[in-house]
Amino acid sequence: MIGYRTLNEYFGDIELPLSIEEILDYEHRLDGSDLEFVDSANRFLKAYESYDTYRHQNAHCIGTCLTNLTRVGMYFLLEEELITVSTSNLRPIDEDTEWEVTHYPFKEMTELDMQLIEYTNEADHEAGTLYIKLLNDKENERTYVLRNLNQKHFQCFRDFHQSSIEKKYV
């Protein structure tokens, strides 16, 4: 099991923006299951079929999250989308870990809402929940929920989403 707070504090200390490629090549100073998690996610992203399309894009925020109740992941806030790379949190992380990449393009978002877990403060690095409404390929809205986010990134999410909305209407 990874330490959300430890990883979110660690990622929060990395000087951003950096390209995805620079982040994946970054020498992480972690140990134990946290290092295994990050290294495994990085290996998967480098081998991911669409890697070349976003490897030079800058990440403005990085953190960990639960993509649903059984999947743990990392998120990368890019200028035009939020990307998560996730795996099962019910299995140990090793060479055979199955990962999944999910793209949340801002241009397809109809709504973005954020909530803090009650009785938490800004020092809690895993206290945020993000609700994303996206239009799917059939033009229907679908809601996605990301939990245990670093709440310090909420303003970045808002800013990039707002910028995307303004670009839509210009």
C-alpha cells in the first residue's frame, strides 16, 4: 500500500512545470512500496502506445489518487487534459502489474467540482475529491470521481478548466 500523504508531499516538492519525459526520467528519492509504485507507473507510461503524443507536454501538478475504490494512481495535470495512470490497489505492485491510462480532456469537460474531506485543512495532502463531468463519444455526460487528491492542486485544476472554457467560447 502506498502512502498518499508521503507521495503527495514528495511530488509537491518537485519543481514544476517539467515535461512528462523529464518527470519519468527524474531520479526519485523514495523507498519501499512508494518507490515501486512510482517506478512501475513510469515504466508503463514510457511503454504506453500514445506516449509520443504527450511526452513533451509540461505537467503543472503531479499527485496520487484513487481513481475508484479499487484503483490507485498518479495524476498529471497538463495544459489541455488531466491524465491518470492507475492500477489495482488490491494486488502487490511488481513487474507484472497491469496499469491503465485515462485521459480527461478539458475541452470535453462540462463541469468540474472539488470538495475537501470534512475536518481537514490545507496541510492534509490527501483530503481532496475531484468530480469531473465529461462528454463521451455519444455526447452523453459521464461523471468521474478522483479521491485522495492533493487539495493544494484544486486552484490549478480550476484555472486550467476555466482557460479551456474560455477557449471554447472565443
